[in-house]
Amino acid sequence: MLDKIGIGIDLVKIEKFKKFDYKTNSNFYHNIFTSSEIKYCLKFSEPYEHFAGKFALKEAVIKSIGKKIPLTSIFTDHKNFQPIVKIENSSEYSFLATLSHEDEFAIAVIISEKF
């Protein structure tokens, strides 16, 4: 049964995203995030901690499933203040996710189950 369970963690410096202002580097963001993720992050006065958090979620997903997939095929959202993660066009995995950002870091932990 444990071969069907994966765990991933990722820690990201928020400063890495602050260095790339969205207005002048939108292509950078569109290579990593979906349009809905970008819209979600930009609604905050400090969007870069949210970009870093979503990036940490995506990297933790890749670590939890043990295979490289495009970052834009990993969809993140929030419901009732909880992160939701899905892989585009896949029902192969189910995810439990947690995310936090504080001061200069964002961290995400993912537990995945393969069906």
C-alpha cells in the first residue's frame, strides 16, 4: 500500500519571485502558472508570496509522485482556506496539501495517493 502513497515538500524564497515583477516578466509567470492561478495571486497587495506558495505546491507535487510533469499541468486553487491540487486531465492521483508563507519563505507539503 505504501507504494501508492507519496510525500513531497518544497521551500521557496519569496524574494525569487519579487525579483521578477509581473508587469515586466509576465512570460516568466505564464510558463509556470495557469491563468487562474495568476489572477488569484495578483488580487493580493503582495502577490509574490502567493506565487512562491503556488510554486512550492507544484514542486511538492512533482516530488510526491516521483515524475517530472509540466508545471502548468498542475492546477492549484483554494477552497475554505485550504489548497487544492489537481493534475490536468488526470484522475490517477488524489492530493492532500498544506501551504504556509511567512516573512521570506513559502513552504508546501503534499501527500499523494495513486489509484
